[in-house]
Amino acid sequence: MLRYTLMRLGIFVGCLVVVWGLVYSGLAPRGLGSSNGLWIVTLALVISAPISFVVLRKERDRASVRVSERVDRMKASFEANAGQEDLADDRARAQAQPREQAQGQAS
């Protein structure tokens, strides 16, 4: 997952540098008033998103497989813990019933 994030960040930084160069060379519009920095970042985001979507498809698929495996392991662990709690609760209730019956007979 870290690898995918770093690759996506790299694509964004590359697009940011290219857009910055185009804006300051006059090949791309400068934006409105003092919004030049925001314009450059927004344009870089808009350009880098589809590039990342296409170029990083395999890496994104690998990352999603890792995430889903991790979620499955966590679910299995949770279910195992819940099963242990249920078993401990059943044992405690089974031990408490003879005591309650003995107290009920003594009254």
C-alpha cells in the first residue's frame, strides 16, 4: 500500500512540475488574480488522476488484494475471539446453574 501511495505521489509531483513549467512559460493560463498556486495544484491533480488510474492499475490491484487479505484475517481473528468468549460464557453459566439449584433446594 505504501508503494502505491508513493507511486501516486510521484506522478502528482511530476505533473505539478510540468504544469508549473507550462504556466510560468506562458503555455498554460495563469489562473485568476492571486489564485495562481491553487490553479497549478488543481490542474496537476486533474491531470495526475487519470494518469494514475491507467498507469498504476496493476499496483492498485495488488494493494487491494493485500488489503482484502488483511481484512479477512481480522474477521477470522474476531470470529475466533467471539467463539472463545461464547465458550467461556457457556462454561460460566453451566457452573452457575448447579449452585442456583442447590440454593433453591436449601430454601
